[in-house]
Amino acid sequence: MPKLYDLAHCRAGDKGNTSILSLVAYRAEDYPLLVAHVTIDAVGRHLAGIALGEIRRYELPQLRALQFVCEHSLAGGVTTSLALDAHGKSLSYALLEMEI
Amino acid sequence: MRSSLRLGGGAGFAGDRLDAPVALAEDGALDYLVLECLAERTIALAQLRRRRDPGDGFDLRLTERIESLLPVLARRRFRLVSNLGAANPQGAAGAIAAIAQRMRIPVKVAAVTGDDVLAALDLDAPAMESGLPLSKYGPIVSANAYLGSEAILPALETGADIIITGRVADPSLFVAPLMHEYGWDPGDIARLAAGTAVGHLLECAGQLCGGYFADPGRKDIPGMATLGFPFAEVDPEGNATLGKVAGTGGRITVATATEQLLYEVTDPHGYLTPDVTADFSRVTLTETAIDRVAVRGARGRPRPERLKVSVGYLAGHIGEGEIGYAGANAVARAELAAEILRQRLERRFDELRFDIIGSTSLHGHAFGRGAHPYEVRLRVAARAATREEAAIVGDEVEALYTNGPAGGGGTRKSVTEQIGIVSTLIDRSLVTSRVTLLEGSARAEAL
């Protein structure tokens, strides 16, 4: 089964305890596949144990991008978390592990 | 009026590279060089330094940054705008004037103050993150409102070569020069939104040029050891083309720009700054040449009524310790070490965390690849009220040398003071910004 990594690239950003994952299709023809398969529910299941709060998804077709805003995903937030990667900078590659 | 302006993004955080902005300033034909040096926590830490020494509280690397850029500024005559004033913009401006005098480079330096709203802070106001009143958090050490372009404009109008601020919204560092040069009206939502998109794209410097992007074999970026920093060429309407200096490392492509446009944006339809509510949802990015990307289509709505305030509080100390295991059964020995420490530490610390580095430390589980890595490190972290208490974590890890599983080696331990950050909102009427001008000598002139 192909991984998201084969179809898209991703960057993680942070605001407080919220992780923002920008998922961008390499090819325009794969964007509808992302829209259909990388749903809020699918991301919630894939990031179970990490993304603990509400997830919102924004569609940006002209950029071939989906923006996921995942609340309560940074173990309390950048400034007070005990986690090694308190910003969740590496979470982009957790999302790209998803099989679709 | 100018038909085009070039703004450079010369730093993405306080610790950013020093050589890249020099290369950008030297060969970028810049009108403005912007240095964004102030993460949320950076200003709270700076406030703590200012408490200990009233003359301190600005960027720790101010001297190196300014010494390396002043000779270029003298030759190339661009203006420098930066938030490296942190908790003490006037102190920073004074330090810069002193450096300039020592280097015999005449410059005018303006400091923008007024972001420090600690005295006006309502402790009953709710934190945006939790809804809890600010008074529920630890001792508060800083409260800084995000000022916007209207606080920076008077400083630009003084003719100063260098404008130093404390906390301002990052994109406003770029929007203010555009407003100043092109005479954009504060109510001109379309142009402010376009300028905000440009500022947002440039504010992380190297991240637009392949930094935080490269992935060998998949997203290849050449010359990362000499990554060039970006500029934008902006016309009077706010149309922009992103670029970087020929001969520097890195790449600017639609892909790098897309990642940066969306970076840390919690709502692409409503990106809030003190200047405007920018809508990036229809932005288009088009590659017009190698390392040139055109940006169009930012729209906007009126600015938010209130200003965001970043509040820093003392959040105790974090004690950490690490120890490594290798070879057969390495993960099981690391897990035994974790269990030993759990039993010894859990009654002392409310919040305790164990990570197996090399396996599950970043994402908690290995996404179906339950492989057996040749080597792993156990990391233990706990929060404590005092430095002494936090130090116990590392000491206990070290004691595993003689009391723990076989073959444990390479321990490391540390204690870090924690500053927590929460946000709240404040009425604009409670925030008054001011500009102070210094010219070469120490003479200050309040405006």
C-alpha cells in the first residue's frame, strides 16, 4: 500500500499546544486522492495518542494543499512540555507514515 | 514614489545564522533588511535578564549581529528593522549606537517601546489557551502586547537607519516599511493583506529557501551549508516576487513557498495580525524563473479589535537524564532501567516522562515497525519546583551505572528553568507605543 510520503510533502508548525500540519501533493492529479482519503477521521486515527483534541481541515486546491490544525497535540505546549520535540517539528513525518 | 522595493528576511529566530544575512545584505540590493529574532519565550527570558541588570534584556547576540552588518549597511545604505530589542529596545538601541561609534559608522537608531504591558495586565483575564484566569498560572514575569505597523511607522518617519522594537507581530516588521514607502493607508485592507503574506513568507528566513524542507532523494536542496536567505521584490500594489541572491545555497520553489505560506497558520482564511485579518486561502504561487516565485491573491478583512498579549510565567524546572544501551535486548534493558527509575521517582514528581530514543521518543509508538534498533537511549524527564529537586532526575539516571541493567553507558544530565507562555487579549486603548531616537552619540530624543 502506498504511503502518504510517496504522494505528498508535509511541514509541521506549532502554536501553543496546537500542531499545524501542512500536507502538499507533489502532483496536481494526486490532490483529489488526499482530499478523499486524508480525512479528519483518518488523521485522528493515525495520530491516536498524539492528536488528543479537535482536528480541523482546510482545503487549498490552488496550492494542492490540506491544512490540518490539531489541538492538544503537543503534550501541553511548546513552553512547558516534558517531550523531547516540544514543538512537534517531527510530526510532519508521522503523518506521512499514513498508508492510503 | 518608488516602483519597487526589496525587503530581505535576515533572521528567523534569535539563534539564526550570522553569515547568511551578511551575504543577503551585501548582494541582495535591499532597501530593507528585517531580522526576526524574538520567539514567544525569548522575550520572557530577556525580561528575567533585565530584572537582574536593568541595562540588559535585549538579544544575546546583538553585538555580533550588528558588528557584522554595520559595515555592509554603510556601503549598501539599506535600513535595518528588527525586534532584537526584546525586553529592552532602548537599551538595545543604545548598545547599537555605541557599537556604531566604536566602528566610526554614523547611524541613527530608533527604538520602539510600549509593548510591555505588565503593569496594565488584568490578572482576571482568561488565558486564550485554557480559559483559566492568568492568576492561576505561576508567577508572571512578562506581558508583551503584539504591536503592529502603526507603532513602527513613526520610527521610520524619523529617518533612522536602524529601527529596533520589542514584541511586534512578525509580519508587521515587513508591512511597516511598505506602508511607509508606498504611503499605504492603515485602512487599505487589500494592500496590508498582501504585505502581510510577504512578511509571513520571509519571517522565517531560511525556511523559504529549503531549510526545514530538504529530504534527500525526495526534496533535494543544493548547497545547504551556505543556505541563502530570501528577499521579496514588492510593487506598490503589494504584488511580490520572492527570490534569493545568485550563488548562495538553497532553492526557492513553489513547494518551498507553499510550505512556508501555510507554516503555523491556524486558519488560512483568517490570519490575525494587529494590522489586518489576512486571508491566504486564494493565494497563488507561480515560479517565474529559477529561485523566483510570484505571490498573488492575498485578501483581507479589517484588523482585530484587540491586541494579543504574550504572558510569560515561571513554570518550575525540568530535570533530565539519559543513558544508552546497545546490542542484544537493548530495548528491554532500557525498559528495565525505566521501570527502576519509575519506582524510585514517581512518588517525588507529579509529572514524569520516559522516552526510548531511537525507537519511540518522538511519536510514542513506531507506526507498525516494531523493529529492534541496535542501540537506544533511555531519557527521563520530570518537572520540579526547584533546581535542586529537578537535579535528582539526572543523579538517579547516573546511579544506574552501578545499580541498573547491564551495559548502560554514556549518561547525560541537565536541569533547565522553564518559562511558560500563555496568551490573552488587551484593548488597544491600554497600549501606547513610543519612539526614541539616538544618533551616534548617546543623546536620546523622545518623540
